[in-house]
Amino acid sequence: MLYKLNKSSTVFDSIDPLPFTGLPLEKELEDLLAQNLFDVLFEGAKLMPVFQERKWQPEADIYALNEQGDLVIFELKRDLAGGGAVHQALRYCEQAARFSYEKLESLLQTYRATDQKLNLQEEHRAGFDLEHPLDRSSFNRQQHLVIVGSAGDAELIRNVDYWKSKGISISFIPYRVYEIQGEKYFEFFAPPYDQHSNPADLKGVIFDTNLSYDEDGIWYMCENARVAAFGQIQGIVHSFNKGDIAFIYHKGTGIVAAGEVKGEVKEDDTADALYRDLKWLTPTPTREGIIKGLSASEIKSVMGFNFWWAKTMKPPFLNKEESAILLEAVRSKLK
């Protein structure tokens, strides 16, 4: 809930709750979570989306995998989530519990909309930076249910609590949309502890070059001094602030350059991209030379912790002091 603080003289003396709504269409909520905001909303909870529902099909809204290979099933309600949402989620869970490894791999390929023959084990290993891929039999051993709605009624709460008491992994996450002075605001609390960095703080972000989908993405960024996102996920560049450091990460190589974010978000219709300009803080690779980079293992060694490599913006985000440490390591590697 969002409250307006009312202040008399120098003291806050009352709080007024602000009205909230859901999104106009349930599909808008689904797209917001699946396509745009997994990098932001689940900053501290590692999830790898593998499928999104199709029209007129008896499917859950979103399916994702966690690091252990468990399937996380999202049932979304644009407005109030009632007790029936639990029954619906349980039906989807019963169906999904029978998904084989081959079925999950097929869903991922459909979701990524690519002609490439994706290997789910390798995509999962690379995303979670595992030393070895999970055995095929490790996938979908357990299922976890997440119901999302703008509010939950008493029946929903009773049903969630009941099934939790029976050992079912199920939770409810509220989201809210507020309108303040004509602008829309989205509120969401990610489990388990909502470990979000304050977006107002200067930060460092390891940002992917999009090699899996566009081998020229690295050159679009490095030759134009930009940090950019393309297609359906391009909106994530709004997560940067002026003064942030973008560490440009190239899959299989590591961090190949770093730059300070300058200016506002700009649009490039030709490239289907949104971008922010950068002031380079390190040398940048060229098409003619060998691409050098600070590898994932070296990054982990320098920082003392790991990152969620499957995401375009790779959490956790770095504070000012951590960014300086990583920047020095990148400069030393690229000199």
C-alpha cells in the first residue's frame, strides 16, 4: 500500500492511503512480468522464464525455472485474486508436473522464438553459472505456484494457507498500479525479501550485448558509445540513471568495456532499440582485433560473489564502492 504523508509544521501527523487499480488487461500484466521486468522485479530471486501462455490454450500465464530446475508457475489476475485462482493454479500445476525434459526444452524454444536448436541443460547451466549442467532427471522434480493480483480476498488467503499447510509451495504476490499527477506507477514486492537496490543510488550494472540473438549487438554499443536493449526488452534501459556505470558483458568473453551513463533514454527505430549514451571509462574492442574481457569466473573472484548471468541486466547491482573495485579490475585486464 502507498500512503501520502501529511505534515503539520515539522511533524508528519497523518497518513492517507492512496487508491490503487490493476492494469487494464491481464495480458498487459503478463507481458510486463515475462518480457520486461524479470530483470528488475526478481533482482534477488533467480528465475529463468521458459514459456508464456498462448491464446485459447489451457496453460498458466508464465512458466519459469529456478536454479535447482524446479518449475515455477505464475497465475496472474489483473484485479482482485479470489479463491478460484488457487484452484486454477493447482490444475495447471497438475498438468505441468508431467512435463518431461523434452517438453520443457520445446517450450523454451517456442518462447525464445528462434530456429536454433536450444539445449535446455546448457541454457540453464550458463544462466545460473553452474559448474556442470543439471542432469535431465533433475528438471521439474518440484513445482512452485505464484499467484499475482492487485489484491487478495479472504478466500484466497484461506486457500493459500491451507495448501501451504499441506506442503504445497504456493504464494500470493500483490501488485498495484497508482496514478499520481497523471503518471502511472507500478508497485510489486518480490519474494522472499524484496532485495532491491535503491534505483536513486548510483550503481554499476553488468549488461549483456545480446550475442545469443544478434552478433552485431556488441558493435552497436561499442562503436556508438551506447548501452542499448533491443526488441521486447528494450525498456530495461530506463533502469539506468545518469552517472551509473554500465559494464558491457559479451557472452563467452566477459566484460569487454565499461562506461558512465550520460543523458536520457533515446530511441533508434531502425535498430528497434532504446539506448543511453556512454562516456567510455575503459578501452573498447574493435572488429579487427581480438576481443578481450574479464571473464565470469574472474568477475566472481574479484567481487567475492556470483551474478545471475541469464538476465540482460545481471543482478545483483553494484554500489559505488563495488563498482570502483570491478572497474579497476576491468581496466587492468583490458590495458
